[in-house]
Amino acid sequence: MGINNESDISANLQIGPTTMGMVRIYIEGDGIDLPLDFDPDEAEEIAEELRAAAAAARKGGKRR
């Protein structure tokens, strides 16, 4: 499975702060229960990567 391959798998995505000062990305689906914790700096880096990917997708999928 690569980033460009489509899939029929569905999952729920939740993002929020934890009581321990981390940012959690929580993925839940059929047979999947995956909490991913990041410190705030890592979370901001991920947010920047998401923004860059969204901008590239608007331009036809070409990455930076």
C-alpha cells in the first residue's frame, strides 16, 4: 500500500491535546485502534507537512 494507492478501508480520525501536554492523533477503524502522541513541536511540523500537501494537491498533485 503506497500513498498513491486507493483503499476501501475506512477509519475515524480524532486530533486533540492530552492531559500530559502532548498532541494525540487517534485512528480507529475495523481492527485498528492507534493512538499516536507527539510533542507540540512535532505536531506543528506535521501540520506544516499537511498544509504543504494540501497546497500541492490543489496544484494537481505535484509535490514541492
